[in-house]
Amino acid sequence: MKNNKIWITTCLAAFSLGMMQKSEPTLKEAFKKDFYVGAAVNNPQVSGKDSKAQELIKKQFNTISPENALKWGPVHPKFDEYNFKPADDYVAFGQQNKMFIVGHTLVWHQQTPDWVFEDAAGKPVTREVLLKQMENHISTVVGRYKGKINGWDVVNEAIADEGGKMRPTKWLSIIGEDFAQKAFEYAHKADPQAELYYNDYSLYRPDKREGTIRLVKSLQAKGIKVKAIGMQGHYGLTVPTIEQVEESIVAFSKLGVEVNFTELDIDVLPNPSRRQGADIAETFTTDQKFNVYTNGLPDSVQQKLTKRYADLFTLFRKHRDKIGRITFWGVTDSNSWLNNWPIRGRTSYPLLFDRQYQPKPAYHAILKTTAQKN
């Protein structure tokens, strides 16, 4: 009889734990009335090679972005060659799971092959040639996924880090400042129903914010509909402040556009960069003083990360009438780009799920923000 009582007690405890776990909503369920919640995904995840991550994505998220599959270099490496298989797999996965599918990115100064900007002799092409390269690429890629990809990051990181002027790139030097206008026009022509976005990092900074406002206003003045501005959200534990992020949300919303947080992660490691940002060209040699948590994240830092995410999502919910989407840049800590930027081989902890695919305290703290009234 005693053994039976122990068995019954154990079963009841297990049942109660199961009910508690079931009662906690997923991210997409918790914020379904507020905004989409998503993740940037890679090919092993969408193809099923990383089956644990795939199940996590299907369970937690209702929107996805491709980490690399639709950047110019991977999808269009040579003038007469396209590699659509990874992108096809990505789009098929999103469709099968009824997700809001994002295309990233059409025009960027990084990960774009030299042949786009240079002729056979290695000299810069003319404005006319580069515009034709751009138009052909956009019409082919966007056209292939017309009606399947819901929104596109049309132009990525076109504003300089300081001063708010246009970033000096080959797009700017060869075509001129209207390269962004042309990109949006070509994208709209290829799929008139797709949402079109401008995307950039460090948009909490007043100079980059003002530069972005000028750019979007110039596009709107030409009759171009920009659906949203994407704030990448590569943040640290203290930079930027919540007030700085809020100022940009409010300022951008006054343009009549939505705000998306497109590449959210929190870097808890010491950052050798001269600023909080995401310029992939800014890398550093290995230095152990910037890789200090190789054996796990100390509880004190875990608590800071948890509070940081809770504070951000409290802000996001406060402005849920202005925000369309929150996308984390990665699924688990193990596949975050911050393991290799700005220094390769670091052990980073920027996301909501750990290397064992388990939710971190920050995950639960985020869910609790939905109980707040604001």
C-alpha cells in the first residue's frame, strides 16, 4: 500500500508539472495580438538536418528570415548562375508551417560579388550597367517568390555609421543616391503585393536615425511605399538605453511606417568594437579577454541578460501599435553569428534558447511581460 501511495504521488506530481509546462504559452501564442515573433534560420534547420532546432522553430515562431540563403552572393554567385535550392527550401518550410516569410536582402554593400560592380577587366561598370544588374537580379529573385515571400529587406545598411549621410559604397559611387529608389521600384514591380523594408543597425543613434528618416522621406516623396523600417537590434547589456530605442520607435512611426526589430540579440561578452553595431567588416584577432565565459554563463550575467530582454519586450509591448515584427537573429546560442563576430571562436550567449535547445530564464521573463498592462 505504501508503494502504491508513493507511485500515485509521483504520478500526480508529474502530471502537475506537465500541466504547468503545457499552460505556458509559446512565443507566437503569447504575442499573437501584439506582433509576429520570429527567428533567422539556416539551411540545416529548414532542411531538417538540425531536427531539434526545426521543431523549436515550428513550435515557437510564426515568421522566419533567412540568415544567408537570399543574400546576393549565395543566391547569385555569378552573372549567369543562380543557386536557388537553399532559398527554395527556406520558402517551402515557411509555407508548410504557415509562417510570415521574409526575404533578406536585395541590395547590400556586403556579400555582393565583385562581378556585379566590375567589368571583365576589373574596372568599375557604368551606372547604366549596374542598374541593369540590379534590375535583373531583383526581378529574377523577387519574381521567383512572388506571392510566397511576404516582405523584403530591399536596401540594407545604406546609412553611414557617423554623420547620418549615405554610406560610401559602390552602389552609391557608381549609381548615385537614387540607387535606393531604383531598388524599391524594381522590387515593387517584381511583386506589387510584397511589403518592402529598409533595414539597418544602430538606428538608436540620433545621426543614423535622422539619416534614415531623410532616406525614407525621399522615397515617400517619389511615391514609393516603405512598409517598415527594420531596426536590427544587435544590442548589448547596457547599450543602447531603453529610452534611446524608444525615441527611434516613435520617430520612425511618425513617418507612417511600421517598425520591425529584425535581428535581435544581446551580446553579453566584452566587445572590442568601438561602438555597438553590426558592421561585419569590423573584425578583430583572437583575444581571450573578449571570450570570458567558455565554461558557462555566470548567474549574475544570466540575470542581467534576463532583465535586459524583459525590459526590451516591455517596451515592445508598450508600442505594439507601431511594431509589426520581432525577429531574433538565430535560434539557439550555438548557431548565433556572435560566436564568430567580431572575434572568431567565442562562446556567446545572446539568444533565448541555450546550446541544449532549452529555454533560458530570459525566455520565461519575456512571456511574463504579456501580463503587464500598458
